[in-house]
Amino acid sequence: MKRFYYISSIFLALTLLAQAQNPGQTAPRMSRGGDRSRQQAENNSGLPELTVRAQIMNEQLTQEIGNARWMRVIMRELDLTKEKNAPLYYPVQETNGMKNLFTTLFQLVSEGKIDVYKYLADNESFDEDNLLSFKEMLDNFNIYYEEVPAGGGQPARYAINSSDIPSQEVRSFYVKEAWYFDQNNSIYDVKTLAICPIAYVITDIGEQPQPMFWARYEDISPYIKNNYIMTSNINNAKTFTVDDYFRRRMFDGDIVKTENLMNLALIQYCPTPDSLEAERKRIDNQLQTFNDSLWIQPDTTTVVLSKKEAKKVRSTRGSKSESGVTSDDKKTTKEKAPKQQKPKAEKAAKSSPTRSIRR
């Protein structure tokens, strides 16, 4: 027993001595936030940094249209004042972490996460010669900013107040999309190629729409996959993202141009509003007709003939003949005729009477 107390006292003394020698050592803790600098950058901008997994997933979801045997490139204009397009416009100012599409684009460009290209009226070219710098965009649209010099040979930064972002003036978007047929997978689908915000600027002749820049949809899609929006006034649950909004084609846009040999917009060869609307319907019908021509449609001719024949048979059975007796009545009369032989049986009974056994 004394030995047990002796061993316990030695173990306790050694433990106290080890704690006295390392007073500041504590158990390691697991970090949930990851890199502190990256987390701080995300908190400042509100836009996440793309991980390798997110980049690979975005490449897998990219639709390949390079080998398409049939393709129709169409440009549509989305009026954000319409109810179906309102999810891209509201909230105008960032509220409770929610921001509209243009505010997201503006922040991506300001942080250098995506490249944007100049808007050309006659051609949409996404090459290095048409790259638009952030400072040039700010100067073109008179957006107030403060230039902050950076040391160490780094480029200067531009500080912009959130209230100076012209998200309220951007009330339309150009959406460039490609309707294509993939013969390898037998798929007829639509791919969004690029989007262009349109700002309504007050000039000497009044308020005029001015397209700002082109942004490729593949560049912005990884950042808007987690940007949830409310798509209905009745259902306030934010169940769709901006990426879902474009992939499901939940917007309502009017056709303004299609790629053609003469590179003409619809308004250039449709002078009147009626002809412009008729041309838009004609193009939509062409897209639908091409989709219908790809697949074998069910033959409904035999079904229609059988219905007509059935109706003709019913009318024939229900119609009366000239004598006023229907065909059903004639059939019933023919079936009952052989049963009327009772008088012959009575006559036969009278000719051979039955004798009584008692006699």
C-alpha cells in the first residue's frame, strides 16, 4: 500500500513539473476559416475565391459548341423593368449581402477576377485587342473614383463608394446565345455566350442607352452559382441562383440581332414596329421548326379516322329509317320472330286429347 502511494506521488510531481516548465503550451485547435488573408479578402468583396474544385466543375459544365453541325447565334435584349427580368435588377443597392447582377459584375471587374471587352456595334470580338481596362470603363461612364497608388511596382487601385456604382442606371442587358445541335449526343440546346449591361445615360438629347462592355458568361458563371435570387413575388424562397436563371432561360428577351452574312440588325431591315415584331416571331418559329424536324413526330392520322368512323357508326345506328323504325328495332323484331309458335302447340293438343287413368 505504501508503495502505491509512493508511485502516485512521484507521478503527480512529474506532471506538475512538466506544466511548470511549459506554462504557455496549450492543446492545438482546428481552424475552420482556412487562410486568414483569403478570408479577409472574401469579407471585403463578398465574392469568393475560386478553388481548384470549382474551376474543374465549371469546365465540366461548359457546353462545347465547336463541333456543332448546326448553330444559330442570336442576341436578345432583356428589359429589367419587366417582372420576369426583375430578379436581375433588384435590389438596386446591396442589402443584407444581396446584390444585383451588375453590382456583381462591377466588383469582379474592379478586383481583376474577370476580363471585359469593348462593345462594338458591328461585331462582338473577345480578343486581347478589344480588352477594356477598369480605369477606361470608369472614365467612359463618368464614375467617380479615387486612385490609390500602390508601392513595389504594383498597379494602382481605384477606391469607389458603393453608392457611386451605377447599378440603378443599368436597366437592360444584351444576352448573346447560341442555339446548336450536337450530333454526337443528339442534343438540341442553347448556350449563353456573353452578356452586356446597358446603362441609360442622360445626354443633351435626353436619356440614351449606352452598352458598357461584354463579359463572357463562362468567366462569370463560377461566381454567380452561389448568388441566390428571389424569382417570384408569391414565393419568397430563394431557391434559384443567377446561373440557374440563365441556364433554365427564365428571362423574357426580344431578339435584336442574328448573325448573318450582311451583319445587319433587325431594325436595319425592319423599318416598322409591325415588321420588326413579325420578324422576331419568324425567327422563333424557325428555331422551333428545326427542333421538330429532328425527331419523328407521332402519326395522328389513324386516330382521327377511327374517331370519325366511330362517330359515323353511332349516327347510323341511332338514325331512323323511312318507315320510322330504327335499325335496333328491326334487329330485335327478327330475333323474337321465331319464338311466336304458341297457336300451333294449342292446335296439336286439341287433335290428340290426353286420356284419364281413372277410366
